[in-house]
Amino acid sequence: MEANSRHLAVVPAYNEAATIGKVVRALHEHAPDFAVVVIDDGSTDATCEVALRAGARVIRHPFNLGIGGAVQSGFSFALERGYEYMVQVDGDGQHDPREIRTLVDAMAADPSMDMVCGSRFMSDDHSYPAPISRRTGIHIFAFLLSRIMGQRVSDPTSGFRLYNRRAISLFAHDYPHDYPEVEAVLMVHFHRLQMAEEPVRMFERSGGRSSIAGSGKSAYYMIKVLLAIFVGLARERPVVEPGDEAPVAATHGF
């Protein structure tokens, strides 16, 4: 089933058979103007079959590429098919498809915005406080990005995001592979695109297991992302001259 629209919902999923059907059905019910494509990132369970039965189109990777590779497949699909907006929704049930409208309304209200992120920390609903080790990492990343970008960033690890065509084009050509959300925010800044955050609720995953579950993986995640931020700051970037066709520097190389 595919909605007759220029809007696309991309759901990256790895071994999410327990939740993916519910997520796809909720997208069809609460965001009917969005076509739904599930990126099955080499799952070894029945993720693909469950997503198909729920009415999603499925792009299946022959082996696991990781979250960055899965989401970039979604960007490539959206770019090639000419979608106007792409929303990224986790396959574990943490995001509420009814709040896609919040992100769309925010982008429509300010056409200069290229990416609108759902932020759990701007919401009054704190029914799902992330584990303290993860919250500590999020707040450290948020502090660093806010200083670098000169604007408040409250939830840089959120995977609930809406992109317009310029952001889709950027990330279809260049998207971080491991733990990409924080680096993607940094890329938006350096490519002179605009981002905003909107308050949303987030829920505890309703099945499966997080890829960064466990204290060892959480510590590795924090160190890896911090290194990626500092390496990103040191990378040379193209100078955008007045009159350039677009600020999306991926057209010039990164």
C-alpha cells in the first residue's frame, strides 16, 4: 500500500518483528498522507514478512549495514522518487505517528527550516525517562552542539525527524554510518541548512533490544560520538560563495 502523496515515512528496522507491524499500521492510520517504506537492515527474524503484511513497501539489505546505512537507503529512495518531505520513524514503537503532524506544521510555518526534530526534553510528558547513563550522554552532546551552532539543541539523539528536499539531497549523498543522529545535526549546521526542534512524547521500546543497551555499549557510544564531533570540527569544508546555487555542500564534496 502506498499513499498518493509526495511525503514518505522511512522506518529503519533490524530484527524488529515484534513491533514493526504495529508501527506500520499506526503510520497508515495516523499519517495517511505518507507512503511507508521499511528498510529491513539484514534482519534475521521475520521483520520483512511482518512489515509486508502490515502494508509497507520493504527495501531489504542483504546484510546488516547499521542504522546509518539503513537510513541513508531511505534518503536515496526519497531523493530518486522525488518525495517532498521524508520523516524518519523508529521501528521499535518509541515514536507516535500522530505527532508527525507537529513536525510538518513546524516546517510549513517556517519554510527556511530544512530539518525538524522531535525533542522529548521539550515535552511536558516525561513518562519515558531514558536511562541515566544515556541521558548524561545526550545532555553532553546537547551542550556541545548548542555552543557550536549558537542555538539550543535539546535532543540531538532523537531519531524522529522530518526533512525537506535540501536535507534529503544532502543526506542521500553523505550520511554518518555509526550512531549518526548527533553527527547529522552537526552536518546540517556546517552545510548551512536550518533545523528546529518541536516537543514530542517518546515511549519505551515495545519490543526487541536497543543496539546500545548495556553499560559497555553506552560508554562506547558516548566516546565514539564525542570523537566524531571533534573530528567533524577539524574537517575542511568548502567555502560557499555568494550566488552559489545551493548551500548543500555535498554537491561540492564534503
